[in-house]
Amino acid sequence: MYTINLNDDYIKLGQALKAAGLVSSGVEAKIVIQGGEVKVNGQIEKQRGKKLVDGDVVTYGDEEIKISK
């Protein structure tokens, strides 16, 4: 599990995937998100700009990202 510590109130989903090293570019993030491969708090999320806040958990494949303040 990766943990991303927020400097602001939120981080966008595409940015979180890149920050955790699960995708190599914004284009790749867009493809996997729009393909329905990413879940936020157990629900499929198709918006790359989805704002993630403290306590959110992102799942992509076998990897998880926890968002922390």
C-alpha cells in the first residue's frame, strides 16, 4: 500500500496514480481510469479529475493508495 500525504486539501485521481508510480504519464492515467480499472473507496471511478481527500483509498490492480492529511 502506498500512502500519499496531502499538502493541500485534495489531490486529483490522475495525479495520485502518477505520484504513487502506478502509471508513467497523465495519458496512461486517463486510459486506465476511463477503462474502469480504478476504484475509489470500492467504487469504479471514471473521472481523472476526481478530488481525493484524507481517508480515501484508491485501488488499481493489486495496488492500493491511501490518501492522508
